Amino acid sequence: MLHTAFIGLGSNLANPRQQVRQALQALGGLPHIKVLAASSLYCSKPIGFLQQPDFINAVAKVETELTPRALLDTLLNMERARGRTREFRNAPRTLDLDILLYDDLRYHEPGLTIPHPQMHLRAFVLRPLLEIAPDCTIPGVGPAADSALGCQEQQLEVIPNDNS
């Protein structure tokens, strides 16, 4: 059975634009995952731990046969392959991959909550998500566009596609 999922991508170390672009390409090359759409790249300020570089973020819409846990394991393996370490919460990172949505599922188990529990509070998730899925609804929250209205004060800049 095929499922639709939205994946959040982010990086602020080791050429973040390239990290996110390569991760988008790598996602499409994985078995059991097909990238249906990808947003523009966005630059955002860090949240939580502020003494770090700005982030480059994007969102991908994928089709997959994988279960939520198998998809998460695949994403975590991709992060590790790109040098991701987890020294502390909100630490700088080479690559961050999050399952934002998976069909209309509301799900929680240790290490995995769908929808992503903070996505409705973050412009760097909502704006790229709405770019590729303007009518998207966050299960248990409501229309993503409504959540985005509450995030308008968060600075976010679209990155021109300069292939750098």
C-alpha cells in the first residue's frame, strides 16, 4: 500500500544548501520512496540554541510503501551517513530529516510522533509545506495555512535557486 508523507529537511553545517539539495536527491534514490514534490529552499534563524548559524530548510512530499517507523529509520540512517551527531537539543547539524505528516495519521510511540509535534508553530516548516501542498491539513490541528498565520513574525527568506 502506498502512503503520502511530508519530510522536513534542514541543515546549518558543512554547506547547508548543498546538504539539503543532496538529501532531496538521495531521498528520491531510495527504494520504496518516490519524491513527488520539493519546496524551494528557505533560510531561517535558529530556535532554542541561538548561538549557531542560520538554517536552510525545505519540505518534500513523498510516496512510500514504508511504515512510519521504517521511514524514520531510513531518515535517521541518512542523517548519520551525512555526519549528523546529537550533542544536545537544537544543536547545529549537518542534516535533520523529520517526518512531518504521514497520510492523515495521528501516531505516537517513543521517538516518533506524527504529525510532528512542533510543526504548526514553525514558519520554516509551514511555508515550504504550503508551497507544495497549499490545502494541507495537520491532523488534530487544522489547516496548515491557519497555523502559518500565527508564525508570521518568524523571519524566513526564500533562497534563489542558484545551484550553489
